Amino acid sequence: MELSSVSLARQVDFVFRQLEGELTNAAAGTVQICIRNNAVGKFGMKHHPIESKDGKIEGGDKGLTQAQVQAFRQLAIDALKYRKDWTHGEILYDFSVKPSSNTWSASVLYESNYNMATWNSRYMPPKSKSANWLSEYQ
């Protein structure tokens, strides 16, 4: 099956399933998904720094639970409905766990990317036009 024929929602589901081990017990971080032509090109996770106090690492087990990871995956899929009219870019899912209450929060950031090099041929004037065609845009 070709990746371009799989919906972006199914691809995001796949990404979160692949990162499940990293997400479980992670206290904070960012899941990054790079998209090109509505297909996931690469993905990964940025773990927020591990905190220490007096040279000792703290809180290794105060991160996302298995149930919270599943809820996070569903939130990531549901948030796709807010992505409009772009096929290239990045999606960043930033999350953190509040250890005192064991609640978590997440935010979603969409970044669309465009490459002008691919648009040049669309905006080139016919050869019969003046050589100063660009001056009308300045």
C-alpha cells in the first residue's frame, strides 16, 4: 500500500503507536511530525530536559500513564480537523504532566511550509511581455 493513499489521520495514529514506549512515563516533551504532500515524512519526539536536584535525577515515574498516552493519541488525531488547506509542513504536539495531580495538558501547533522554487514557472510571464514584468510587484 502506498503511503499517499493512507489518510493523514491513520498516519498520525501510526506515529503515536510507534512512539508509545517513549511517551509512556515521559513528563514533558514535543512530538514532531513533518508532512510533505499530505504524507508523514519523518517524526520523532523531543524530550524536555530531565531535571535534577543536588546532582540527583528526580521523578522518573511521574509522566504519562498508558491511558493518558492513548488519550493523547486520540487528541492528536481529532486535532487534524483544524488543519486547513496545506499539504506541507510540521505538526508539533507539546505536552506536559503535572505530577502533583497526575493531570496532563497538550497543545497543537501547525506550521505550513511553501517552496517558491516550485511556483516560479506559474508566475513567469509569456515571452511577449516586457522584461520588467516584475516591477509591477515592487
